[in-house]
Amino acid sequence: MFGIANTFVGLSEGMAKYGFLALSSAIVTFAGLYIRSRFTINPDRVYRIAMRKLNTSAGILEVMGAPLSGTDVRAYVMSGGGITLKNFKPKLGGKRCFLIFPIRGSERKGLVSVEVKKKKGQYDMKLLAIDVPMTTGPDQRFFLIGDEEEYKVGGGLISELRDPIVKAMAAEKEFEALDEMEEEEDEERELEEAERKNREELQKLEKDSP
């Protein structure tokens, strides 16, 4: 009986230790996920928030033409989020995300610029602007959130992101032109092949005829 009791007590103590370790690990994991979700920025979520705001803006829809659709071409950069000292106390700096991506409506295309700051675990959008090429005259910049001063924040970081996106958009047009050329060449080859087979069949019929 004592042997069984000792074994049971030993197992209970062991299970309690493992249970405590598992609980501690779960708490640490949960705390890590909470801190990460509170201070990190997800660019995909920023993109979705921006698209939702653009697609519900009557002014933008009137200029661009509904519905608005984005592409997989995007560029972003993260800034801030480091630990600083304030009044001899460590403080985690605010993290910002600068995002730029092309957009297309039924009437026009545009280039969207976004700046978001993570504030108390929430996405605080500081800038939401769209540059739209006009049929006549220079491009027009429309601000849903922010202004020209906000556009120049970070030494014009948004402007620096424009170059690779503009190049990607230009390359997209080039790729579309190349695809059209390849399709035309494929159609010509298929037509030539069909004509060749037709000639061979006619020649065969002529040989077989008395």
C-alpha cells in the first residue's frame, strides 16, 4: 500500500511540475503574441484598410471609376519601433509603415501612398493619398487623410518608394506588349501549320486520284 501511495504521490508531483511548466510556457507564448500584435504592423492589413477606405470614398470613385482594384505590386518600408530612454525609463518607440501600390478603376489608374502608425495597439493612418494621371494637364494628388506636409515626413520616404513601383508599372506595360506579340506569333505559327497540313492533304488526294 505504501509503495502504491508513494508512486501515486510521485506521479502527482511530477504531473504538477509538468503542468506548471506547460502553463508557464503558454503564458510566455501568449505574452509574446500579445506584444507582437500590439507593436508590429502587418503591411497586408494596411493594404486592406487603405483599399476599403478608397472603395468607400465617393470623391475617389467619381474620379477613378468604380470598382477599384489593386495589384500584387507593392513596396513598403518599416520605421521606428526601437527602445529609447525617457526620464531614465525605457520606452518602445512608435512603429510606422510606409506603403505604396498602384490601383486601377474603370476610368483611370493611380498610385496610392499610405503611412500608418501603430498606436496603443491600433492602426492610426496618418496619410492616404492617391496620384492620378489626368488626360490633360499634370497628375493630380488627392488626399483622403493627411496633406502635403505629411507626404514629406521622413525626408520624403514615400517619394523614394515611388521609383521601384513606377518602374514595375512600366515593366508591366512592357510585359503586356510582349505577351501580345507572343500571342500573335503563336497564332501565325498555328495558321501556317494548319495551311501546311491542308496542302499536304490536298497533295495526297491528288496523288491518290486516278
